[in-house]
Amino acid sequence: MKKLIAFIPLLFTLNSTASQGDDPCPEVALSIPASKEIPSEMEPPKFPTHGDRFLPGCVIVSFELAEARDSHGKTLVPVNLKIEAESHKKWNRSALNSVASRKYAAENVEFRGRQWSKIMFYLGAP
């Protein structure tokens, strides 16, 4: 019973933080554009073990787009991934893996240069 009582205030705190609409991402001035490209395939970020202690979370990842091997120029994938900012290091691996899993249809991509994407982590709906 003690565990349940301790869990209820934590859950309330997490939900109230996320529902306030606060952006957990640190302020960072990047000289590269935000990615406007929409992936045709991607894996959502996985929730890390004990990640709920660091909610809400945010990671800003920069990358470039390059042709995927054996795609004959039809598919682009993110390369040269770099963490530009994070609310906590706990989220980095999950965010990098999610961005690395993305695939883009080359015919729909206007910009292949360095760009960034924001990965957000919330408990429930933001």
C-alpha cells in the first residue's frame, strides 16, 4: 500500500508538468534549418528504463540525408547524426536510434543538407 501512495503523487507531478505545455527542450540557437522533410518510414523512440524520472524529455538531433545503400537513389537515410541539445542524457540513445531508423522517399525531399529534428518524450498526451 505504501508503494501505491508514493506512486500517486509522482504520477500527478508528471501529468501536471506535461499538461502545462512547457517545452522541456533547452534553448539552443542553431544556424541550420529545422527539418521539414516527412519520413516515409520510422521507428518511434523507445522509452528508456527509469526514464519517467526525467519527464518530460527532449533531444534535438541534427543530421544530413544521403542515399541509402542499394536503393538506386530512391531512398534517403539520415547520416552524421549529432546531439545538439538535450533535457537529460537518458533520452539520447532512444532519440538517435529513432532518427537513424528514418527513411525518406528521395523524390519528396527538397533539402539534403544539415538539418535538425526535435524528439519529445511525455507520459501520456502532451
